[in-house]
Amino acid sequence: MPERMVDPAQQSGMPNSSEGSVVQNVQSMNILLDISDLLNTGLDAETLAVCVRLLELGIPAQALAMTIKELRKVRHNLEST
């Protein structure tokens, strides 16, 4: 039976590169959520993740912000009636 190769990072108890990037992504999203909360943006984790993905795809930040503001106005108007 062939011997399994073990990632040196796994031997030391550290995550491998793909696990490490997942951990980094989660940590980054947690930091962004904390910043979002400090700035009182009103964005939940799921919405913030969608916004980050849209920004990564090249959507201009100002256009995204204006769209969110407009959607909030529409929601407020619908809730007022």
C-alpha cells in the first residue's frame, strides 16, 4: 500500500493552503462586518457578502451605494403605505 503524502502544514497543525484561504476569507468577512456595524450601514452579513462580490466583479462602489440607497427608499415608501 503506497504511503500517503502529508502536507507539512498539516503536520504542524496549520491548515493547508486551500483551508487557509477559506479561513482568511471568513476572517476578512468578519472584519468587514465589524466595520460595517461601526459605520451603521445596516447591512447584514449576507448583503455585505453580495456587495463585496459585486465590487470584486467590477461594479463601481459609488453606483452600488446609490443603488442600495434607492432600494431603501423604495422599501420605506412601500412600508409607509
